[in-house]
Amino acid sequence: MPLTLKDIAEMVGVAESTVSRAINGKSGVSEETRKEILKIARDYNFKPNKLAQGLAKQETHILALLLPGLSEGNYSKIIENIEIIAEKAGYQVILCNTHNDLEKEKSYLNLLEEKRVDGAIILGGEIADQHIVNTKLRGYDNIVLVNRLCEEILIPTILIDSKYGAYLATKHLLDLGYENIALITGNSDDYIESEKLKGYQTALNEYGIEFNDNLVHETNGSRQAGYNSFLNLVDVDTPPDSFFVTSDLLSVGLVEAIKMGGYFIPQDYAVVSYGDTIINSIISPDLTRVVEPLNYAGEMAAEVLINLINNDKAEEEINVLKPKLLKSESTKII
């Protein structure tokens, strides 16, 4: 069993509070007693219980990271960089998978109100629900949103401009002369997916191409959904000549379906994907894709939250990061 304050107190014959003052360098302890306490602490490799210390100060040095699911490849880079920054600042991160369940999200936010975590980062999902607003209004300010928006009140937010990313992808295909561009997307209730649809529509409108709802296929975001989307879209009255896919997992299924149909990329169909994760390494040909500054988004989210925790007031603002288009083999490079 590890040594406790009580154990040291009994060994020296003093109160636990005296041991605590000595170890933490506070006054009220004779020099002789302090030396004896510190010698025992060194000899037994005593390490204070940080959680207990934190609770006494109403601090836990734990951050909650709420996310709608672990299957999204893009989340891993954000999570990793949140953890790196948090660890450097002396914080641990617990992952809270809500499975897009608002009741689960609400229960995890209760950790903040119960002071069992010092702050929360909420990653992705729908427009911020009322319980997030209520948590903020009740004075629990240590909340940062990532790729999620709150319309009612200002909460510090890190947004990657997915609308702009989708615009870049669609514009690239339009510049190459494609006009019947199919959009394969995830759940439209998701804020980010809805923004990508807007970017797609903006590019079409800019080039004078009429929006065709038949060329938009909403899915659950899975690999199989990407495969099925191709089978469904090639049967519409005006079949697509190219595809913009809003996630790399959907892209895997789409590429498989195109190949199984005996077609070639980009000779028969050009493909632009969204996201740049390890999934891309299993796709051939290499996809033209929208690349997001995910590492920076994670770093910024953690830094903003830790600043909120350490200061009574911090700037409450929305930081918007811009993605880029990486051209590759799946489109005709100009």
C-alpha cells in the first residue's frame, strides 16, 4: 500500500495537517520536524494524492472531452492534440462518447456542474442544445465548442470552415468542366455536414449550375453507405460525372463501388474527398481531398479551455480555421 499523510503523521508523531504543511512548504512547522517529514517522504517515495488535493481546492485537473462517436477518422488528430496540450499543463483528459444522444451529453455535462471535472470540450454534433446553454447560464463557464455552434449565447468556439472546404472541392470539379457533381454526405442534422452542403450549393450557384436534389445522397456516413450511394446515383435521370464525398470513410465505399462496376478514376468518374486521415492510405488512386488543420484545432481548443480555467475571464470568441484542397490522382490535375 502506498504511504499516506496519516502514515507519516503517525511515524513522526504529529498531526496530518502538520505533514501537509511541511510537504507543501508552508509555515507553522519547525525546521527539525520539517526535515524529518521530508526525509520519510523521500525514503518511501511518497507522492501526494493530486485528486484529493484538487478536490480540496475545488479542482480536479481533469478535462472532459465530449464527442458524438469514435468512428469519425478526423476526430483522432483533434483528440491527440488536445491530450498533448492538456498533459503539458498538468491535466488529464477523459473521453465521453455521447453516441449523438442528447441525454448522454447532458449527463456528461453534469460532471462539470458537480465539479468532478474542471472543464469540458464538446466536439462535433448538432447545433448546441438548450442544456449546453443552460449549463453556461448557470455559471459553469469552462466550456469550449469544436466544430459545433451555439446560436443563443457566445461560447468560446473553434470552427473549421467546412462550408469553405466543400466550396473548394466543388469548385475544383467545376473548374475541370464537370457539371453533374454528385454529393455524398452524412446526416444533415449534423452542423458540419449541413455546412458542407451549403458550400457545395454556393459553388454551383457561382458557376450558374442549377442545384439538382437527385444528385445529393444523404447517408449514415459508413463505408457501406458510400458503396450503396454509387449504385443509387448512377440510376438517376441525369447521372453524375463526378463525386464530392464529405468523409474519407464514405469515399472508401464509393471507390470500391466504382471499381466493382468496371469503371476507372478519374477517366470515368472524378472523385474529391473530405478529410486527410490514415484511411486515405488504403485508397487507390490517391484522392484529391480537403485537408483540415486538425492538429491546430485540437491545440487551440485545449489552450482556450485551460486559459478559461486559470482565469476568471477569458476572451469568448469564435475562431475560424480554413481548410485547403490537396490535388491528387482522382481528378484531372490542371
